[in-house]
Amino acid sequence: MPNAQNRETLAKIKEELDGISAVWIVDYRGLTVKETQQLRRDVREAGAHMVVYKNTLMKLALKEMELPEMDDILAGPNAFVFAETDAAAAAKAIKDFAKGNDKLVIMGGLMDGKAYSAEEVEAIASLPSREQLLGQIAGAIAGVARGLAVTINGVPSGLARAISQVAEQKPAA
């Protein structure tokens, strides 16, 4: 039976797992305090937060919540990045940080009740952010609306040109 502090931590982990869109697992060995602080800032700006928990408590929480077990990933010192809203933005923040610092290793993650490998997390990080997708959708809608307006406006002006040409030909005949 875990001690009181571990039970509290386990309850906190389960609460965090319940209210998130994804959790990404990273190996942070070798990062300096300054680098870790920068990583936490980057992750926070992406709408997530990074916490270090014992792997055994995370395994227990996953098991109790009937989520996929990630025993192969949960080995060694890991940090857990909990993405509250936009999972892709949090993954992108981690990937961008890892590009500039080879000490940070993406181990994998969990999203929508499914376990993901490190390669899959990097693929998710390559997706456009929510704001970018909304901008692309808005641009596509605006383009369609503009094309429709030009087409609708073209019918009366085309009719007017045809009538004008017929009117020009009548007096000549």
C-alpha cells in the first residue's frame, strides 16, 4: 500500500489525466535548470504544463484509469507534459525545443485514450495548430464566397453587354 504522500500524488495524477487532451512524455536528462525553465515556459505558452512524477505512480494511475500501459516508455527520468486544450501545439513546443537541444528526447505519449510512439508524437507536432487550421478554413470559405460573388455579379453584366451589342447592331442594319 502506498504511503499517504504517494496516495495524494496518485490522486493528483489521475485528476490531471482526467481533464487533459493529451500527455506527452519526454526524457529531460542532461538539461540544465535554465534549459528546463525555458522548456516549461515554451510548453506553458502552448497551453500545457510540465510536471515530473514517479514512473511507478504514473503506471498505477494509468492502470486504475484503464488507459494503455506504457511500461516501455515509462523507464528512467521522465517529465510529463499535460496538454489542456491543443495537443498538437504542446507537441510542437516540445519538438521545437528538442530541435535546439539534443538532450531532450520525446519518448511518446497518450492522447484520446491511445498510446503513441515518439515518431507519432513528432508527426502530431508537424500538424498545423488550431489557429492555423481555423485561418485556413476561413480563407477557403472567403475564397469560395468571393468566387460566388464574382460569378453572380458576372451574369447581369454579361447580359448588359449582350444587350448593348445587340443595340449597336440594330441601327446599323
